[in-house]
Amino acid sequence: MVLPEDDFILLSLINTKLRDEYSSFAELCEEEGVSQQEIINRLEGLGYRYAPEYAAFKRI
């Protein structure tokens, strides 16, 4: 998967994939071949953090 340049679109894409296709963030990153740390860094810059209990990135 090629990550979108816009961080808000990235947030939407990741949360949609987590809701519809994957049971965890680690699984999504492994299957899609993307860097967990890059996504975490970009979304934390927007004020979002991964919440495993919801399997989604939520506002801090």
C-alpha cells in the first residue's frame, strides 16, 4: 500500500482498514507492507494514538 500524503486521509484510510479488514494495527502493517512507526509518528502529529481496545486511532 502506498500511504497518502495527507495525514487526515491517512487517518481515515487506516481506521477504515482496521474496522473492515484487520483485527490489529500490527497485522495491517505486516500485510500491507507499511511502517508502523511512520504511521504512528504521522498520526501522533495530528493528536491521534492507536487504542488497541478499539482497534483504531483515537484522539489523544
